[in-house]
Amino acid sequence: MTNLVPPKVSIIVPVYNVENYLAKCLTSLVSQTLQNIEVIIVNDGSKDHSEEIIQEYVKKFPEKLKAYQKENGGLSDARNFGLNKATGEYIGFVDSDDYVKKTMFEEMLYLAERHNAEMVICNIQKVDENGNITQKLTQIPNMPEKIILEDHFSVFSDLSYFACNKLFKKELFAQKRFKKGIHFEDIQLIPQLLLECRILAQTQNFHYQYLERTDSISKTHTEKGLDILKAVSDVESAFEKSQYSTKRKELKNFQILEGVYTFLAYLAFVKSTDTFYKMADQLKLFILKRDIKIKDILYYSRFGKNYILYLPLKKKLFYLLFFAGQKRLIRKLM
């Protein structure tokens, strides 16, 4: 018999050529301890056997899974398609090569309802293809379970803006969607959603399992990295119109974390010397326009700790040489 209870949570899963990973992802979602969920699978023009796997799961779990096919339009387009189909009060996103712990959405929904939170966050574990944990990513250390943003607005500039380890009140998407045709769509949209929130909630459980795929380690780093700076610029515009627009220190810290450090982390893997210099010049312009001083960057603290001090040595050297204007030495280091 079909479940007539409306879903509390809609989980959107964009799919593109992930035949080797999709079954594990879908198994983790149909095994959720939270029963009244809908899993919206959006096949974004896959050319492998992903669709056959989707249909196999839909046949087994018709009460939980809703499957759609569309022409390839990229991750943002697939997520937006899913948002337009979602009927749950809350929205979650899971990438189709990742998987989640079975209690993830039950706990996150519980926290959302208990604290009347518009956004709930859990921790992430990076795993290899054998399921071994390679890195634990704690999202909000030393903070209460319920976070009133007005009182703890440092979260705005400290948070990692992944879409997939969060549960969102559906209303946050009333006027907002992922920006199409760009890279780093999470950095562009998720901070804008946070600016609409009053209360966050968090769990220290490592519910989300982020797969580090062996076939994606050699991804090319190109001028697409400039989308990071454009994303920050879009967030700045939203910030000025938001309820938190007077909190200038946190805005500057956001600019430093995402616009400087996240951008440099990407730039470090750009192979083409010409592209590297062009992007480095764009970063310098970004810093200059915002009157960000080198000492602001070097003294930037995240979760109460100086950020650069806790980086691996090679990364630290790369950043320090960049700030010292030693671009040629940097190229040798890389």
C-alpha cells in the first residue's frame, strides 16, 4: 500500500555517470531510519548505466523514490529541477557518489523541529573507495547544539559551505536557486541562505560520507576557479540587503576565508603558468578593492584559532610566498 503521509524531508540526488557508486548512495537513502522521506533522483543526461540502476531501485522502493530524467545541464540545474519537484517541509542534498549514515535525516529533522532551526548541519567524513576514513571534517566545534545567529554570527565566516551536509527549511528556497553554469555553486548560494536564517542547529555526528574518488584526483584546475571570486561577490550583494548587514567584521572574515584562502587552495593546483599569473592578478585586485590588508589575512582566525598556523607546511609556504609577492618562487615550489 502506498504511503499517504506527506514527506517531511525531500532528499535531492543529482546523477551523472556514477554507475560505480550510485547503488551505495541509494541504499544509504532507502535505509534511512526516518520513514516519511522522498528521494528525488534527477538523472542529468547520464551516458552510462546509471539509469538502469535507478530503475532497479525505483521498482524496489516505489514509495520512497521518485526518478526523473533530463538533458544534461550540470549540477546546479539538476538540483534546481529537484527543488521544483520537492514536496517535503525540509530539503536535503546528497551527491550520487557519496553516502550517508542511516540516522542522518532522522536526527537532523529532530534538531530542526526541536530548535525551530531553518538550517541544520552535521559533520563530514572523507572516505576512500574501500570505506576507510581518510579525514574527519568537524564543521562547528565549540558551539552549542542550538545556535542563535545574532549571538554567534562568527559562524557566517567560519562555516564550510557544502550543500550536502545540511538540512534546509524549504522556505529558504522560495526566492533562491543554485546559479547555473558556474563552478562553486555552493559558495555562491548557501551563505545567502544562511543570511535568511535566525537559528541554526548542529550535530557533532559524522553523518555524511564524502567519497574521494580515485578517478577525480587528477581533475584539471583552470580559470573556472575565478568563479570563487564571483560567488563571493554575489554573497556580498546579499549581505548588504540582509538582517546582518551591520556585522562588517564577519563579512571581511568571509571574504578572507572564501575569497582568499579557498581561492589560493584552488590556485595551487593550476598547472598553466599563464593562467596562474592571470588568476593571481585577479585575486590581488579582489583584495585591493575590498581594502583587505595582508595583516588581516595573516591574523585571520577560524573557530578561535589562527588559520594559517594550523595549515600543512607546504600550504603555509605557498600562502606566505604569495602574500610576499614571490610568485616565481611559488611556481618552483609547486
